[in-house]
Amino acid sequence: METSPITGSNRTRLDQPRTARPGLLTLPSYDPEAFGALSERIARFLGTGRFIVWMTVVIVVWVIWNTMLPADVRFDEYPFIFLTLVLSLQASYAAPLILLAQNRQDNRDRVNMEQDRARSDRSIADTEYLTREVAALRHGLGEVATRDFVRSELQALLKEMDERRDASGAL
């Protein structure tokens, strides 16, 4: 492996991404799929009655703690500024996580819809093919002697033979 004099990165091929330059700030890397799955789990929890019950319990305990207990153990006096800050922080994280989960669900729905459309197109093509085959069979059966037709012809022949026998016996 050679070090490029221009970029200072080690790469042997041009189709490989550059490594970070020394001295520059590098952001932590994460797995987008794992982060998306985590955001979906959080969004699912935020949309449950359990979350609302727990959030209500926390707020009630917070208000009771900061109004009923002695002043030296209170940490957030009446206008509850810290509670407001905590709830705002929770909302500021919940909204993007919910949007991310919705975007992932939209992507899954789009893929499912495309698969359903392809399956539907295949079903329509198969149905049209089978319709043409049935029409060809009906057309072909129109030229084939059916059981009833053969039976009526045989009965007509038997009747004709009986008439000839009766006519020859009368002579």
C-alpha cells in the first residue's frame, strides 16, 4: 500500500474511500440500520398507553416532590422550569425519532407496494394467458365430436339399420 503525497491517505485503488486525514475531526461512525431499528422501537414505545401512564406518573411525582416536601429537598420550585426543560428535551428528541421511524415505514410500504404491483401484474398476465388457452380449447372443442353428438349419430344409424331390416324383411 502506498501513501498518497497529496491526501496522506493509504489506499491502493481509486474505488476505495479515503481514510480520514490526520488532524481533522472525525465524527463517530454508526450503523444506520441499527440506529433506525432503535428509533422505531423508541417511537413504538412513545405511541403506547404505557408511555403515557409512566410519563403521567413521573410528572405527578415531580410536582408532588417539589410542592409538598420540605424546601431543602426540592430541586424545582413552582414554575417548574426544570420540568419544562426536561419535557422540551424529551419532545425535541422524540419528534425526529418518530419521523425517522415513519420514513423507514414509508420505505417498507413502498417496497411492499412495488412487490404487490409486480405480483398483480404477474397474476393479470397469467389470467390473460389462461383466458386465451380456455378460448383456444373451446374453439378446438367446437370441432371435436362430443359424447352427445356421437351418441345421437349412433342412435340415428341404429334407427336407419332397423328401418332397412324392416324394409328388407317386408319384401
